Amino acid sequence: MKSKKKLFSVLLGVLLLISSLLAGCANNSASNEAETNSKTEGKETEQSDSKLKPYQLVMYYPGTPTKDEQLISDEMSKYLKEKINATIEIKAIDWNNYGQRLNLMASSNQQFDILMTAGWMGYSSSVAKKQILALDELLANQGKDISANITPTLLQGAKVDGQLYAIPTNKETASHLGFVLNKKYVDKYKFDITTIKRPEDLEPMLKVIKDKEPDAIPFFSAEGHGLASFASKLYEGFGDPYITEEAMPYLKLQHKWWNAGYINKDAATNKDANATLKTGKVFARVEGLKPGKDAELTASTGVEYVQVDITQPITRTDDTTGAMLAISRTSGDPERAMMFLNLLHSDPYVVNLLDYGIEGKHYVKVSENVIDFPEGVTAQTSTYNHGASWMFGNQFLSYLFPNEDPKKWDKFKEYNDAALVSENLGFTPNDEPVKAEKAAWDNAKAEFETAIFTGIIDPEKTIVKYREKLHATGYLKVIEEREKQLKAFQSN
């Protein structure tokens, strides 16, 4: 009996050993199969990438061309060849020629791939004219990192009739207005900037600068830069904000400051506000603000500024479409263009190369995410300092300068969350049904806008003439069409 039990125990042990060996073989087989599959998938991905034919991307944005623009294109091309088998030409076009140049390229079917656009730069018009492509399918296939990283409100606000035609810069989703002041003068005259709650409160300080600093510009103004911006920011309708009763106090104050000699004499012709700021002669100007805007300006101009917040932050469609990159209808490879946009939202090297240039030449690292100009180089002398980082990709991946708040990006998120949100967010009017009237409106606006913003001419006389001209253009038809479209938008 004992021998039978012993034999049974031996047999049981053998069976368990065989079972264990078989299980191990099965596991090894599964593991080997998984490893083989993984390698095969990796190989297929590599083969897929290697199947991409070489392609040269061309990208345009508004700004003053920098000396090392081509050098940055060459450096970016080296990296893109490895990533998406592409090279790139990155080209700045002067602000005052940008819109006209793009329209000419579109009308002549000139091939290019990526362009900077915005709600305030005719984004909806570009959509209506079919100058830029719908991006929903491209975003789903080649732009997955964009969808994963971008603030959803931005994509929502950038849609036109339910479709996406441009990828917003991932940055603040709201905005407010106020002033930036030259800190040198604030400190020198011990100005208490906490007393500035409205534009009128700035006036005594402007007088001090005018009387005591003969080479300074107390208040900088130009087309698009002036107290009229407050009228535009606070306006909720579809007409022209500058002909409203609410706008007149701002326009009168601007005219008063012009007569007092507070405003730069070249206000009617100045086309490069950033260059003027870099001189260090400007004391104050109106600015669209966000957390740390003063530090950004300080870094890009080399002049220390402080900001004064006036209006309350609000998120409107214009804010979510304030800086975007679109793909041209004439692109030879829209998929490759979207791959590049995807890198701008996911790859810190790509974003910062475009933003700040080459490490060691255009900037040096102070710490992991903080940079500064190299020794002997300033914002004014840098050969690559376009000041346009707000136009590109995912700002939350961008380096900071030493003067910026290390928690800047956290504060951006808090700012976005705290802002009021317009109930019409995402609505962009399509002016194509009234394009003749809208074109006439634009022509009238171009005729009067410089006078409105700079205060050179008495606004009470100017606005009367402007209002008459607007009504002669069929301006009211544009408003009626927009209101009709809004009702349809709200009902969906």
C-alpha cells in the first residue's frame, strides 16, 4: 500500500512538472508572438513613414522678416526630414502687405501650404472664398496630438458652420484691455498705477511725461492702436462699434490727447508698433492683455513694461480665433502640412525653434524651461526675434524668459477658467451673401479708420461723415444678414 502511494506521488509530481513545462512553452510562445507582432507593427510604421515622398512645405505669417529667417528654415528642415520627410520655408510678410499678398497668391493659385490667419484678419472671408481647407478629417488622422493637447474651447470657437478651417494657437482663450506702461518712467516719477481704473485716469501721467521728457512719446497710437479699441472690445452687436454713442467718449478723449501733444506725430503712418516700442521712448499704449503680457513685451522689446488691467476678461469667438494656422487650398500635400501643425502642438523642439531660434546662437538656457539672450545679444540686436510666438502652436510648450512668472502657464489656465463666456461662442458670420455690401463697408472703414484710432480729426465731425458713408454702402443689409445667421446658429 505504501509503495502504491509512493508511486502515485511520483506520477503526480511528473504530471505537474509536464503541465508546468507546457504552460511555460505556451507563455513563451505567446510572448514571442507578441514580440514578433510588436516588431512587425514597428516595422510597418517605419515603412509607412519611409513611404512618404520628400516634400517642401511653405509657411507664411505676418511680421518683419528677421536676418536669420532662412537659417531657421534650414535648421527646421533637418529635423522635419527625420520626422515627416519634409523640408520647410518659413517666410514673414510685412504686416501692411500680408493680407493683400495672400489674396494675390490665392487668386493666382500659387502653391503654398500654411498661413497665419485670425478672426480679425478675415478668417471667415477666407473660408467663404474657399481659400483654406476644412481640417476635420486631417485633424482626426494626422493631428491627433493637437486634439489631445489643445483647450477644447479654442476648437469650438474656430468652427464655421460646424467645420474647422484653422488650428488655433493653444494659449489664453479670453482677453481684456488695458495699458502697458514703460516702467522706467513709472519708477522715475513714482506714478501710482493702481489709481488707473479707466483711460481718463492716465491723463495726469501723460502730462508729466510731455512736460518733463521731451524725447518721449507719452501715448503711442496708430491704426489699430488707440482708445477706440475700448469701444470695439465692449461692443456686442454686428455693426460698426465706432459709430455708437458708447464709442464717442473714447474717441473724444483720443482727440483731446492729440491736441495736447501726447500722441506720436507719425500716428497716421506708423506701421510697426513693435519697432517703436523697442526704442524705449513710449510711455503708454493700449494693449490686449492676459497674465504676464508685460513680461512678454519686456522680453521681446528689451524695454521693461508693466501692465494695467481695465476691462473684465471675456471669451468670445474673436478671442478663440485670435491666432490660428490654416492650410491653403493650393497646398500640394495637406496631410504633410497637418503633420507639421501636429508637431507644433506636441514637440517642444519644433515650437521653440520657431519661437526663439537656435540654442547657443539666438538664446541660451538658464534652466530646463527658462532661456535668455546670449551674452552681448539683446532683444534689439538679436538676428531672430520676431516677437510672434503667440501665433504658433502650443504656447504651453514654449520657454519662458527670466523676467516671466514661472507659473505663467498655470495662470493662463486659471485665467481661461475664470473668464466670462459669450453665449454666441463659435458663431462666425458668413458675409458671402452680402459680399458687395461688406466690401463697400471695408472700403469706407479703411478710409476713416486711421482718423478714428489716432484722434487726428475731431471725431464728432468724422463719425457723422463715416456714418453717412456706411449707410450708403448697404451696411444695414450686412447687419440684417448676420442677425439672421445668428438666429439659425442659436436654434441648432
